[in-house]
Amino acid sequence: MIQYRANGIFTGTRLLDENWVLAVREDGRVEGVYPRSSVSTPVRVLEGLLCPGFVNAHCHLELSHLKGIVRENTGLVQFLVEVTRFRDEVDPAKVSAAMEAADQEMAQSGIVAVGDVCNTFNSAEQKLRSSLYYHSFTEVLGFSDSSARDRLTQILELRDRYRARGLPATVSPHAPYTVSASLFRLIGSLDETGSVSVHNQECLEEEKLFGGDQQAFQEIYDSLEIDRSSFQATGKSSLQSWLPLMQEPQKLLLVHNTCTTGQDIRFAQDSPHELFWCLCPNANLYIEGRLPDISLLRQSGCRMVLGTDSLSSNHRLSILEEIKTIRKFFPGIPPAELLAWATENGAEAIGAEQLGSFSPGKVPGVLLLGGSAPFRLDPDTTVTRIL
Ligand SMILES: [Zn+2]
């Protein structure tokens, strides 16, 4: 048994002061968190804040080789055009090496679990080798109603290839501007055994599309040769258009939410789904140069989680860096709340229930946040994984 005491402990839900001790077995299983007065020695005393391992709820490991290649601040349309241009133009050995480096970068930045979007089987070997827990969101696109059944069949095959190797996976629609109403209905009638992830309301173009703008996303549809003829504008917001197509209650991970309004949030909260709202602030700044209304999401009682998105739209894969960005733009959000988004909420969102908190029996990994004022999660806060 190892017993740790520091300047404080964040348990996954609350912040405790220096008068508490974390007890963990050598294999990483949490024994409990106890008052200092009730614990016998020896206790390892550390400088900083103890915290469960971070969960990165949104990444695309298979795009890691695009680091530094896609231009910043061009908007989502241009971003997607560049990603699709460059993603397949690399030799497979480089793709594998980039995924391995990205996986190691995540481990070094205190991430213990990842919700990873994948369009191919390329990331499977790295996931099997990795020390991190991965949930794979096998992602489907298909904007023509007539192709919906075939697209679903193909993506179920990919999902089942992951599952056959022991890697948890669920089907996930890419985004409302690339998934037809028929395909949403088919996905929405699946009885998935885990959460379903959707890129939601990432840019204004998406709202324009559903509002009836014929030119919205045309550049993407042209460059990807996507047939948009079955799309019908609803005159409603994107979220209010696609969410009702998901008929079976699902555990839904809504990613980005850059243009989500209060009315959208209430609409979603009235649906039968269990909702998690994922923020990827550094990717939003990289692509669109704007952030979601995080204050509004928070005040509306949304369950928040954090993601890095991929190295095609981020300089680093670090949940701590995402937290620092939120602290910079929304300094009023209490640090303990941000840590809950990064740990327990994230673990629940991707079905990694053994992680995310210091509850007895869990194996969440132990992080030590250091720096001049780790309780404030300032720009100089550091993270080290100690167990
Ligand atoms: Zn993404």
C-alpha cells in the first residue's frame, strides 16, 4: 500500500485540503481517501495537488501525422478541405509512428483514457499496444438517403473489427452536414452498448445549411464529391434538426457546440438522451478562432467533458492545456469544476467507469499537479503521473 499526502486532493468530484490522505495499492487500485488523523505512517508527502488521471473525450489518433500541416484560422470548411487533401498522402509507416508519438504524448500529459474517433482500422494496433484505455467511435458519413443502409453496414463491420480485437467501439455519425436524415434514423435506432459521439454545431455554416443556404458547405461537397440532393433544410437549428432523428434513447457525446444556443440546450435537455457536452477549446481556436459559450452551457446544467481533437487541429494533446485555455477565457469557472470535467465526467462519457475518480476499487492513475499555484490551474501548472 502507498499513502500520499499533498497540498490537496481532487477526488474526481471535490477538492480536499492537506488534511487528507490517498491510499492506493501497488497495482494502482484505490483503497480510499482518509482523514490524515486516522492514517498510520508511512505517508509520502508531496508538493502539489493530487488528481485522478485525465480523460480525453475527443481525439482522432489516426490524423496524428497531420500535425503542423493544416493551416490555422481558416474556418471549418477550408480546414476539412485541407484535412481530406492531406490525410491519405502519407506512407503507412509515418502514420503509425505519428500515432505512437501522439499516444505517448497523451500518456506524458496525464491522460489515461481516450474517446477516439476513427474512420479506418489504422489505429487498432497502437490501441492494443498502448497503456491508455481507448473507446473507439467508428465514424460514419453518408449524405445521400439512398446510401444509408450500405454506409451503416460498412461501419458496423468496422466497429465489429475493433470489438473482435477486444477494443470497445460504438458507431458514431460524423456531423449533421455529412449524415443524411435516413442514416441518422438508422443510427438512432441502434441499441448501442456505449456512447455515440457527434460533432455538433461546430461552425455557423452548419446553421446556415439547415436554415436553407444553398451555398453552405458547397466547397466541401464539391471536393468530396458528396451528393447533397437528398438534403432538406428544416429552417431550424442544426441540433434541433438532427436530434429528433435519434429515436432510441442514447448516451450522446456532443462535441464542440461552438454555435449552440440556450434554446438548443433546452431542446436537447428535453430529449430522452443522456447528454455529455464535449469542449475542445484549443481546436476551436485553431480552426474557427472562436469558442463555445461555455458559461451558458455550464449555467444550463450541462454535463461537460473535455477533448483535444486531433493533431490536425491542435498543437498538443493535453487536457491540462485545454483547461488552461478555458481558465484564460472563462476565469470565473472554479478549478475543481474543470477538473471534474477532465476526470469523472469524461470517464462516464466514454464508458471508462473504472477510471476518473479516487473512489475505492477504481484504477484511475494518480497525477500530481505542480507549479506555483496548482489549485488555480494557472499557465505554469505542470502535470506528472506518479502512479
Ligand atoms: Zn473531431
